[in-house]
Amino acid sequence: MATLIFPEHPSPVADAEALRKACQGWGTDEKTIISILGRRNAIQRKLIRQAYEDMYQEDLIKRLESELSGDFEKALYQWTLDLEERDAVLLNVAIKQVPLPDYRVIVEISCIRSHEELLAIKRAYQIRYKHSVEEDLAQHTTGDIRQLLVGLVSVYRYKGDEINVRLASSEAEILHRVISEKAIFNHEETIRIITTRSKAQVLATLNHYKDDYGTSITKHLKDGSSHEFLFALRTAIRCICDHHKYYEKVVRRALNKPGTDEDSLTRVIITSAEKGLKDIKELFQKRNSMSLEHAVAKDTWGDYKAFLLTLLGKED
Amino acid sequence: MAASDELGALTRAFSGFGVDEKALISILGKWHQEQRQTFRKGTRDFFTEDERQFERWDDRHVIQLQHEFLRFKHAIVLWTMHPWERDARLLKEALHKGPQHKVLVEVACTRLSDELLGARKAYHSLFDHSIEEDVAFGIHGPERKLLVALVSSYRYEGTKVNEEIAKSEAKFLSSAIKGAAGNKNLLENEEVVRIVATRSKPHLTSVYNHYKEITGHYLDEDLDGELYLQETVQCLCKPQKYFSKVLDASMGPDVDELKKEAVTRIIVTRADVDMKLIKEEYNHKYGVSLPNKIEDVANGNYRDFLLTLVARGD
């Protein structure tokens, strides 16, 4: 469920004018920017961007980039891009990160987005970067992690709810065997199961694992020298099983971390603001005995804070 | 027509691709019992002497005849199918009929990105699984990673190519091929798989050209004997060469049924795509025009249908 509050009949032209005014002259009127953009859905934002371009022959995003800075600018930049563009940009940044790609972002986007969304993201990526996301990802990764990530990004999973119980049982056994034979940790079968089976089938397999071996598979995927690979694998499993719970954890960790991990906080809130943030807020409240707004207000500052709180649905 | 001519015509009508319906009607339609008897006794290939003194149809030949009679029907059904359903069914058959894993390569590498995606969607509807899971589960050899990657690919379709990267990837392939000589383990080389499974076709064409400049050889020729990699490179970089090669091999003498089906498959799937180029390549390579070759080996309605498809776009 969304948390945004937006007016009934906003006019893109009026909004574009107001944004122009907010950026002119000395300094910037961040409050206006937040109160407009923070209260428009994706379609409305697209219309505003279009109107702004028509009226002032300039990309609104470029203007905002030049006027703002820091975490607030990053957040607003992500927020104002089209949905597919945003994820394409996030993917590209994650892939090109040094020294190592940001596996978490790549796994999140691959596992949480729907078929159609992921397809649109891949197309947007191709248009923007003149490469496919698969080729860039493959180029910047190696070994098992490459197999896993490219597999997650490329797969077009069967969407049905039917599960084959015998298969779930036998594949749970395969996973268990692979994991317990740590010395010969060959991930091929693990990767095959996680990156090709339908989500329903994967869930059934993981439930069988829990039933047969007493604990969820993520607990068993902790040791071993293939550190990053296991981390990415656990992330993929969490995203596939319950992405709201996963997001709550990301946000909780981001806020608890000394210094606050703004990038993760931004990414989760912006991505979910129009889809799922309400569920994440409920989970957060249950887990932490305080509201997400309260936690965000405690650990962030200034315009960035004001923007996040607007997205979280707090009325001024 | 003299009796021996008729026998010849009849044998001919039952051999090759498809059946010559007109000949069958005009000859068999007027034969008496005795003439049919002579036919049975005279054609040892099709009939065998049963221990109870009668000539019986050879079972294998009846099955073969069934294939030949159905060849036209199969071509029509394939031609009228939505290309997504068609490719999805071809992919499924490639996994089970035979199996013929090379057909997986053919379909995955010669279709446009969105066409392959469509085939993957149709596969869901038809078979309640994704093609990825069926390929990954059903194939266990060293080619598994390559084949899964190929059927999952969604290549960039634009024309922009980074020549520097193409050149360095060509260099890499050249040393990888030299290093693997005889071992046949290029399929296990993850960089080789990465390059052929993720790069765009224009990029790979550039790699192909750089390879020639660097080594003096053609990449696909240097991959001769490499399971699947040769087909992959050919399908991606020189599809018409691949298609002519397969067509010619499928129309040879004493070809098995699976190979024969390639003729229908290729002509139906390429008729509206690059048949003209395939014809040129075929002519250039084998010195005979494709229509003439089809006239030679195929019969009846099936032949006429193929010729009509092959003539499209002329």
C-alpha cells in the first residue's frame, strides 16, 4: 500500500512553474520542492517533468541536480526519474561500484520487481547505456557470484502457483547435501534451483528444507570462504521469500548503523513509497516498538529528513 | 507409362521428402490386384516375405511413410503458428525429441531479443515451466551453463559497439582457443561463455572480424569440434552460413528423421527473415540453387509449399 498523499487535481504546468520559481534566484526553496514532488505519484511526476521541459527547454532533473546537494539531492534525483530509469540507474551504479559491485542492490531489483517491471528496466538500461545489463553485470563479476547474479537478472520465471511436491523435496535434499559437504562447495545446483525455478516452487523447496532439517536455509549459509557469494545468496532467498520483511531489516540496519546508511534508506523508501511502504512501516513498528517516521526523524537531518517524512506520509 | 517406369515413379513418390500425391493417385488409382502384387513382390525395400507366404509392409517403412505423408501437414501447422508458440514448441522438442540440443542454440541465437522473450512467455503457457528451469534441470553436461545462458539472453539490439572491448575480447578468445587445443574444455571457460552469451550481435560481429585480423582465421572455423560453441558463434555472427550448412546436411542421402525435420523448420522460420540471403549463401557454397535442390529431393504438396516459401521476398 502506498503512503503518499497527493491532491486530487494537480496541474503539471502549475507544478512546473512553482518548481521553476523555487529554483530561481538566490538559494533554493527546498520546502516547495518537497511539498510538490513529494506529493505526486509516478505518472504525475512524469507529466511535470514533461511540462517543465516544454516550458523551459531544460530537464528538471538536471536543474535539481545543480541546485541541490548531498543525500537530499540523491533522494530527489531517484524520486523524479521514471520508475524504470531509476532502477536502471541504480543497477548501473551498483555494477560499476569499486572495488566490488553492490550485490545487494542487484539482487533486490532482480528478485523483487515483477516480470514486466524488470523487462522495462532492462529496456531502459539498454537505451541509456547502450549495453544490456547482463553484459555489464557479467563483465564486472566473476565465478559463482557472476553465475548467480546474471542468472537472477536474466530469468523469466514461470508465474504459476502450482508446485511439484516431490521436486521440492528432492531439491531441498540437493541443497542440504551441497551445504553440508562444505569442503566441495559446488554451487551449481544451488544456483540452478534459485535462479530458474518459479517463486512458488522455490518457496516450497525452502519450506521443505525447514521441515526436513529443522532450520531455515539462511542459517546454514553462513560459514565458508565464499563470503560474498553466500551473502548474495542469502539476500536473494530473503527477497524471494518475503521482501517486505527483507526491506524492514535493511531499513532497521541502515538506521541503527552508526552514521546511518542513507543510500540504503533512500533506496528502500523511494522504491516502496508507491508500493509496499505501508507494510514495511507496520513491520518496523512491530519489530522496533517505534514508528518508522520516528526512527527516521531521529537519525536524519534537514531537507533530506523533511523529504523522507513527506514520503512516509506525515502531514505538515 | 511403362510398368518399370511406373514402379520407378512410385518408389520415387515414396522416397525423399513428402509424397508425390499426384503420382500416387494416377498410378495406384488404376492398378489392378495383379499390378499391386507385382509391386509388392518387386520392391524388396518396402515389403518383406512373411513366413506364411505373403508380402508384408516393412514396419520401419510404414513409419517412414507416415512421416512423409505428414510432412506437409507439419509444415502448414508450423507456418500458421504464432512465432512465439512455434519457437516455444521447437525449444521443447529440442529438449525431448532426440534430444537435439543444437536446436536450442539455433532458436536462442537467431531470433531477435523480443522474439526470444515472446517464445519464453509462450513456453510458460504451453508447458507450465520456464525454459530456463527445464534446460537447467534436463541437461547435465558441460554445455549446461552455456545453454541456460543462451536461452535466457536479452541482448542489446542497438548498433553501438565498443571497438576496443571487441578487440580485446577477440584477443582473449584467440589465446583461449589456442590454450584449449585438444582439451575441448572451452565450454568450461566462463569468460568464453560470458562473451558469447551476453554480448550484442553487432558486438560479436566486430569480435569475429577482429579475430580474423588478429589470427588470420575465422573464429567459427577455429571452433571446429567444440561442442555447441561453433554453432553458437555461427548462429550469432553468420546465420545464413549456419542455415545453409544445416539445410544441405539435412537434404543428403540416408538422413534420419530428426535431421529431415530441419528442412521444414529452417524454411518455415526463415522464409520471412533472411531466406534471400540464405539462398545466396547456399548457391555460393554448394553450387546449386536451393530451389533446385528442393525440387530434386522433395515431392508433391510438401515440395510445392517449400518452394513457395523459399520464393518469398524475391
